Amino acid sequence: MTVETHLPDAQRHWLRLALANRSFLTGLIITALIAAMALISFVWTPYDVTNLVVADRMKGLSAQHWFGTDHFGRDIFSMIMVGSRNSIAVAFVAVGIGMGIGVPLGCWAAARGGLVDEALMRFNDLVFAFPALLSAVMITAIFGPGAVNAIIAIGIFNVPVFARVARAGALALWPREYILAARAAGKGKALITVEHILPNIASMLLVQGTIQFALGILAEAGLSYLGLGAQPPMPSWGRMLFDAQTRMMVAPHLAIFPGLAIVITVLGLNLLGDGLRDVLDPRLRRER
């Protein structure tokens, strides 16, 4: 007996569509492997990433060190495992901040309209004009570098993105007949937003969330590269690239493997987002 026999018809149909979508399936596998690596790093890594072994510095690939060692003798594979949980945690919390603040603002702007909508969107444009990197520089100048400040900077950058998406989706739904019927029945705008608007824009928010997650991974790597993210001795993919830039000709593996980790993770999340968009949007399925 398969798992599908225990699911309702709608869920079985969605599961069949998802498993038939190569982009979704490939992205899901890649993302699951990266997430599993991050979880495993909490309980096990081949070597202690805080243990400096000068005698083993700058070693190449071997049976003992699959990805070689860095200039301090630390195992690169272990550092990539630990760095994955830092990148995922920063991006996940930052997306949560952006979604938790941006979605209510976007829905409120769509529901109120008029001057409220115009004021919120202009303020949204003002925040959107400051990239995560510039925000991080300003926050770091006040509070100092660190993973928490990187989360705040990336989260602030995500707020206008989710506000725009939520507002656009909500504005398209407010003229619909079932929304007008709900208003005629005496329901307030807040209740209509919770009961009717949010469930119908959840799919586009989910897809946008995967895209922002991938961008969050890139932003965290960029901030760590500049020394504004996670601080030593906590490994970070961006910090590993920074440490490797002056040793590229001597030990290229120092940059290759952290770079591949970033590329593969972002690729997996983008494929997952594309697959979700194809599966959740019936118009795209009809076009295909």
C-alpha cells in the first residue's frame, strides 16, 4: 500500500504533479541533502572545526581529508558542514522576518487603499532602495559585526519584497465575486483578509519565499566575505572564500569547495521555487 492511498484526492493529485516535475524533484533532493548536512553537523563532523593542526595545513584532497585542509590545518569538509547551518539559519530567519512583517503590511495596504496604500508603498520603495549590504554596513557601524546583525539587515531587505507580492496578490482578489459576497455578508476587511485573501495568495508567497531564501544564502555569504556576518571561529562559506582569495594559486581547493556549496545550495532552492511555481499555478500547467 502506497502513501498516496492514505491522502485525500486533492493531495494525491498535487503529489503526482510534484513528483512528475523534474525541477521540483531535483530542487527538493538538493535542498534536503543540504538541510540534512546542516542537521548532522550539530551532532557529528569528521573533525573539530575549532581544532588547529598546523602540521596538516594546506593539504590537498586525501582519504583523511576529503576536501583538503585550510591554512590553519582545519578540515574543509567539516567547515562546510558547519557553515551550512549558519547560512541556512541566517537566511531562514531573515525570510521569516521579511514575510512576518511584509505580508501583513502588503495585505493592509491592499485592503485600505487610498492614502494608506500610497504611503506604505512609498515607504516600501524607500526601504527597498537600500540593499542588504548597505543596510548591514550601517547596522555594523552602530552595533558591530555578527550573524544577528546580518539577519536584521537581510530581513529588512526582504520586507518590501514580500509586501509588494502580498499587495499585488491581494489587489487582484478584492474585486472577485466571493470577496464581494463576503463583504455583503457583513465581514470586515481584516476577517476577509485572513479567511479569503491569505489562503489564496499563500502559493505565491511560498514560491517567493524559496527565491528569497536563495538570495538570503547569497547575501549571507557576501556579508561574511566582507567580515560583516558570522565571526571566527564560527565557519562561514563567505568567510572561507575570503580566506582563500590570497591562496588561490597555491591551494585552489580552498575556494572551489565553499564556492560549490553556495552554487549548489542556491541552484537547489531556485529549482525548488521554479517547480513549486509550476505545480501550484494551474495556468502554467495548461501552457505546458
